[in-house]
Amino acid sequence: MEKKVAIITGASSGIGEALAYQFGKEGFRLLITGTNEKRINAVSNNLNKYNIDHKTLIHDVSIENDNKKMVDFAIKSFGRIDVLICNAGISIRSLFENVDIKIFKKLFNINFFGAIYGTKFSLPYLEKTKGTIIAMSSLNGFIATPTRSAYVASKHAMQGFYDSLRLELLNKEINVMVISPGYVRSNFRLNTLKSDGKKEGPSSRDSKKMMDPEFLAKKIFIGYSKKKRNMIFTFRGKLAHLIKNWFPRLSDKLAYKEILNEKESLLKNN
């Protein structure tokens, strides 16, 4: 039987890197992509240690034609696509009144349109394999927090898009799964942008309380195997989802307090 093929965007670190190891160890052939050639090569070297069949591609998900090239390269290399994992993403931490709209658009082009483009070009091949789309969203896909308006908006848009697409694909047997983790130990926060587009750097948030990306990758693979629809992680995340739906005013207060209590909170002088 021909081995299945997974495309993983944003695979140079964090969740994407962990997913590459997880799917690779499960027998998948991989196309891993990212913008950081040095990091992608490091992940590739680790995959080689496990004799995992894979290809690498340096590309920018925010560019439509780069996504077409990604899909074309996967088909040329492997002849099929079984899983598309839309993982690439960035965040901005800023009060909306201070953010440069160009940076707001940059985030949306990566987080939202980066996933849309890959999905659009992959669909014909996923239909042939009755494959799966895995969209890496966030608890912010259904719960808003202050000082993250661009990120929250992009994840809400992602959740809405994939909920709608899932309905369109019911008769084509393509599974659509949206992943909503909370805080994960990764370089994601290091690459979070400020209002002017510069990177924030290290966070004071306690990484020991964050989810381990390898643990998350294992859970995601189990969810993929069971054709899950949505995956919300941690008791706190599930409780937050419940409170949001049933007690929205309380949810607003808790979300505000959560961000206000950050050591470097932007709300303290607002």
C-alpha cells in the first residue's frame, strides 16, 4: 500500500516541528515548509535520523503563488496528498489604536490567507484520497482577549471558514479538523510582533505551565485517526469555551483580567 503524504506548513519549530516527527514516525511521507531555511534544514536532519521520507520547501504562505508551488511540488515528489496541516502563523500584541494597519494585514495574510491558499490548491488532491485538513487555530478562535485583536480576528476567521468548508465537503468525505490549543512551549512568543512590526522577544509568562508540543502532536494524531471535528485542549480551555457560550459577560471579565495580570500587560497604562 502506498504511504500517505502530509504537508506541514510552519514546520521549522514548535508545534509544526513536533507534528513532523509525529506524522513521520507514523509512516507518513512529508513535505515540511517554512521561511527559515536554517531551521527547516535542522528539522530535516532530525527526520533523516529516523529515516523518514520527506522533502523540504522554503516558501511564504502569505503569497498565493508560493502555495500553488507547494502543492505542485508535493504532487511532483509524492504523487498524492492525504493530509494538509495549516500550521504557519504569527501573533501581534498591541492595543488596536496603536497598531500599524500594515502589520495587522501582514498577520492576516499569514494566519488566515496562508491557510486559505494552501487549502484551495490542495482540495482536488485531498478529494482523491478522501484526506484531511488540519487547521491550527487557538482558544482565541472562539474567545477574544484584549491586546491581541489582529490575532483573535484571524483565528475567528479561520474557525468560521473551516466550519463552513466542512459542510461543503460532507459528501466528498474530506475531514476538516480545527485544533484549538492554549499556551504551548515554543518560539511563537519570541516571534510575536509589536505594534510597529518589531519582534517582542522573550516573555515573562511561565513556560512550565504551557503545553508540551510533542504531547500536543501525539494528541492531534490521535484526533486525526479518529476523524475529530474540533479539538480543544486542557480543562481550562474547555471550561473557557463553556463559559463563553453560556456566560459571555463573565467570559469578558475573565479574559480582561487574564491579560491585565500579565507582567508586561499593555492594559496597565490604558
